[in-house]
Amino acid sequence: MTADTAIELFRSAAMLALVLCGPVLLAALAVGLLMGLIQALTQVQDQSLTFVPRLIALTLVLLLLLPWGLSLLTEYAADLIRGIPHTI
């Protein structure tokens, strides 16, 4: 395996991780921003008020995107397995 091959494998794995984590992180950011705004407007500074809605939103996003994420992961794994003879 050459250095170029290792770099390409790492790049594709990192891009897949970013694509899979992106929607979840964006949902957490959006809910956190919204709850922070609500807390600032109502002056209620309770920590559980931000935690519970974020947890619910992240669970919903994960459940909705689970089939898509699993298909990306299985396609990536299949490509890695198919590429074993070329990398050796």
C-alpha cells in the first residue's frame, strides 16, 4: 500500500464521517440556538430545559436518517472489501 492509497482511504473515511454526522450536529445546533433564544427571552435558566429538547431532536433525526446512513456505511464497506486486491 502506498502513501497515496492510505491518504485516499483516510480522506474517504473522514468525508463519510462528516456526511453522517453533519445532519445530527446541525439539528443539535439549531435546537440549542432556539432553546437559548427562548431562555434569553423568558429569563428561565434551567439546564434541563436545553437538554431534553435537544435529546428528543437528536433521537428523531437519528431515527429518520438511520436507513440512509446504514446504506452509506454498507456501500463504503463493500467498496473497501472490493478494493482489497488492488491495495495489496
